[in-house]
Amino acid sequence: MAETVGAVIGAALRLLKVNQAGEAPEANEAADGLIALNDIIESWNTQPLMQPAKTQIYQVLTTASEYTFGSGGDNSTRPITIFKAFIRDPTGQNDYPVRIIGTDEYDEIPFKSISSSYPYNLYYRSEYPLGVVTLYPTPTAGYTLYLECQAALSTYSAISDTINLPPGYLKALKYNLAIAISPEYKDPSQIVLMEAQNSIANIKRMNSQDKPQMANPARMAVRSFRDLGLLFGNP
């Protein structure tokens, strides 16, 4: 269920027993709470397990090779990490995989201005404030790029803004905001401290279930030796 920033700030003040039930935050309380709330979100954005596991964003392609992602860019959502990408044709019936490459492989492409009906390589620079997606070859048709990625949580500019996050985040924001602003008011209770900690743990547990797993080097080595054995006729 979505709530406004002001409602979350009001809940945090009630958890500290600064305000009573139904009492709205004063203007200065709301302004300070907004700053503290954004500080919490910025801190969470440095912790991969605090960001929703995966989200899909799309970008309609023109004949350009580069597209910016983030506030003020071609797309308003800035990926932190891109896990998978594909191109969908104008009919909406056919999808084509796009391979994600790194800096070294992109730098080794000799003729970067080559164009094609659709690109099959994607290079992402996770710059700030705008991430940059470079497609190779440069597309020549009106395809749509889909990205399965991890995106940063958005900060808020007004107490009237609506917070719309996955289950568990609103509770975590309320309890952790209470702790964040407590030095200006009064110490939080042990219940508030415990619930704040539990809410963070629940989010990380939920998000860890859908994170891509890194390959195990030892397992890869064993598989490589096994494949070599098969190649040379050994069981």
C-alpha cells in the first residue's frame, strides 16, 4: 500500500512518542524528516540487497547509438547493474537477445559507427547522474530495448510525494526514520530498534532470493577439466 512522504514522517514521530495519534508533523519537522528520509534512501542505494532485486525498463530506440538513463536523460530510470537485455521488433512479436559486454571488449571494436537493423551488443557505463547505454551496431529501425536490471531507489522532493515500494519497505522506512531523527527528539524504544533491524533483514532476505549468483571458480574449474576429458575421449 502506497503512502505519502508526510505520512511516513508522521509515523516516525509517533513511534518516538513525539506526536500523538492523528497529529500531523509541523512544517519544520516535515522538512527535517524529508532530508533524513532521503539520507536513508541514499544509504540503502549503496547496499545491493536493499534495492529491489530486479526491475524491467524499456527504451524506444531511434537511430542513435547512445542513450542516457537517469533523471533528465532519455530514460528516467538509471540502472545500477544490467543483468540481461533484449530487443523487441516493431510488431511486438519477435525478441532478439543483446549481449552485454565490458569496457575492454567495447574498446577493442575497431569500427564503432557500423549500423544494423538491430544491435546485438550493449555496453553500459554506470556513470552519475546519468548512466550511458551504448549499442553496437547502431540500430537503424524502430526497435525497443528492454533491460532487466537493478535500479536505485528514488529520493523524494516533497512531503506530498507518494512512496510506492515493494512490500516491507514502508515499515522499514518508518522505523529506521524514527531512529535517524531520534537524536533531535528522544531515544527510540527497544521495540523500535528491534523492528527497524528486523525490517531491514526481511528486505535483504527477500531481495537475495532473486539476485544473480556469481559463478563458483572451483566448480568452473572442475567443469573445465571434465569437458577436456570428454573432448579427448576420457570418461
